Amino acid sequence: MTLSIRFFAGAAAAAGHETEELSLTGPQTLGELVSTLGDRDPALARVLTAASFLVDGVAARPGDVLHDGATLDVLPPFAGG
């Protein structure tokens, strides 16, 4: 199973890159994936706790199961107007 991740703004800064391709061994929920990503880096973990997520352009929740070929957008909180 392959998943594309796009990190925006502060999430990209914390991750150290804007995009990532992941190969997963099987279906995972968004919550499981976020936990795995956060375990890799404490700075990214802090951003992920406040981030919003889109899967293929649709708002996603931690219990949503990710599908093969999906694109996950990681959107940190934005300020301003």
C-alpha cells in the first residue's frame, strides 16, 4: 500500500520536507499513521497534535482508514486573515 503525504507550512518545517511517499504493510487508520509519524520526531509530533488532515481533499478523522494511493495533506494551524 502506498500513500503520498504533503506537509504544509510549519508541518513541512518540522518534517524537514514538503512531500513523502510511504509504503505501508496494510491498511492503517489516520490516527495510527499520525502516531507513527510523530514517533519519528518530537518536533513533528507537536505539530501533528494540532494539525488538520485531508485525505484526497476531504477532511479526515483519526478513525478513518487510509486507502492505497491516497494523498494525505497535513495542515498545521494557520494564523492571520
